[in-house]
Amino acid sequence: MAKSHEEKQNFAKQYIRSLKAIEDEMEVYKDQKRDLRDEYREQGWLTTHELAATVRAYRLVTQANMGKLDLDELWENIEMFTKETREPEGQEVT
């Protein structure tokens, strides 16, 4: 059944209201993610580059496993933590 122009406008308005409510709720979580990232940088636990690489590895693993996270596999995929990628050969990582 074809919807009238007015009905479509009403559905569009409902959709926008629902979308805005969802996005407003998501903002709280976005703030928490920013705070978490900032804390790790401020404490010196991980650099911005290390955080980004960790997130990329996490996304790749969860995508490959369709949401099933294997932390051991994740760790294996984070090249930035290996001696070979962090320091030239012969230098120790501190």
C-alpha cells in the first residue's frame, strides 16, 4: 500500500526523533571512550599511536571472528608490541 506524502513526512519525523534520542544516549559513551583514552595517555601507559594500533587490532580480530573476541589472538595481532617492530635489531625495549 502506497503511503501518502503526509504519512511519509510523519514517519520521517518519528525516525528523526528516535534517531536523535539514540544519538543523545550514545554521546555519554563517546565521552567515556574519550576519557579512557585520555587516562591511558596521561598515565603514560600507552601513546596515541599505541592506542590507535591496539584499537585497529581489536577491530580486525572482532570483525574476523564476527564479534567473538579471543584476547590471545588479539595480542598476537598487535605488531607494535613486538621487539622487531618497535626497536632496531640489537636494541632492547625498555
